[in-house]
Amino acid sequence: FHRIIDAAAPFLPKHKTKSLAKTRALELRGGAGPIDAETAAKIIGGLAIGTVADKFCNKSYGVHGELSPTDARQTIDHNLSIFSAGVVMYSLLFRNDISWNLAMALGNLPWAFRALGDLLNESSKTTGPSNIGSSLIFLFASAAAYGGLTAADWAGNAFKAASLFALTSGLPCLFAPAEASKLWGMKGATEMTNGMITGVGVTLTGFGAFMAALAWGDDVITAVGKKAIVDMLCLIKAMYFSPEWASLGISKAAVYFWLILNAVAAYSILVK
């Protein structure tokens, strides 16, 4: 991924870098955990980039063979939330030449391109979502991306709006996947679809919470800590209170790994 950023750097607008982890980490109150706050945040960020492959996701779900087109797109959306958050973490935790505005823009671009692709490919006729749903995603994500890329005065409001849209889109998927499927106009559902949508809710809610924390003024390390708490709660909800998700054959070992990791990261970052 870093090679993509390096290759694109000459074509990206030059913003004054601010809110970098190395400077803001000095202001943090964390450090009570077994590892320091910045290291905990970097571990979460590194794993976010490294665990988005479809094969990894399918292995965790106990999926073998080909998924239906509708379920396959849920896997992509599940991964896209992890990847988008990882892009922002990488930009602010591992780079010294990417500004906060630019990092927020890069975090919204994947969703803008995803929605644009759905509109151009007429996904509403095959798997969904509806054109209205794709248009809303494109509107919020592209406005945030454009505002960040141009360092517009209204970019902060666009970041807030996009993060709230992501958060309020993820929660229904997590708590009411069947209703969320109807709301978004999904088509071609199988016995796995509601469980896959629940998985989308887990990662999209975490992404929305992370971006909201940043949009409302948290430094990236604190935002990672708060995301870890949200991710942990979402995983508990999905694993123990969402039979649709559990019925997919989710690897409990993988869930326990993320629960422990998020608990350690949150404690290390947020507790004095």
C-alpha cells in the first residue's frame, strides 16, 4: 500500500502537515497498558491493512468455494471499511508527509469509487444497492474526499457528515441485517446474506466511529483507541447476539484474537 501512496504523491495537493502521531502522542494520557499508546495504535493500523484480503475474510467465515454475487460484494464492503480506516491510520501514524485533511480524503476515496462503480455498472439491477443508496454513498464520500484534497474551508463539516453517514449506515446492518438489506435494495439474497451484512455492520460501524472521532478533533492515536472499543463491542454483539453471523461458521479463535487485541489497545491508549 505504501507504494501506491508514494507513486501518487507527486500528483496530490501539497498541504501543510499537521496532527501527526509523533507530535500528538506527547499529549496523550494513555500508557497504562502493557505497550505504549503509539505502538498500540500502529499495531492496529498495520493489521488493518494486512487483513483485508478476500481469502483471509472467507477463511475466517469458514467459507469454501465461490460466494454468490450478493454475498461476495458483502465481503468486499466488509473489507473496504477495514481498508479505509487503515489508509487513514497509515497516513497519520507511519508517514510524516501526509496532512490530516489529505488523510481524511484518502480514507473516503475508496467508498466514493465503490459507489461510483456501482452506479456505472448498474449494480442496482443485479446485487444492489439501489441507485439511491449508491448515490448517497457517493455524495457523502466524494464531498469529504474533495474537501480534504482541496483543503476547503468546509472540509471539516464534510468529514463530520460522512462519518455520521457511515456510522448510521453500519448500525442497522449490525442490529437488523434483514431490514437493512431491504432498505438498501439488496438483491439475490441467500441463506448467508444476512450474516454477511451483519459483518459489514461490524466493520462499517467501527470505521464510522473512527472517522467521527477524528472529525470532532481527536488525534489519531486517541481515535484508534476509541475505535478499538467500538470494534470490540460490535464483535461481541455479532458473535454472541447475532445468530445470522454466528451461523456462518465464524472462527472463534479469530474473534477472540481481535477481542483481546482491541482490549489491550484501548487500555494502552485511553487509560492513564
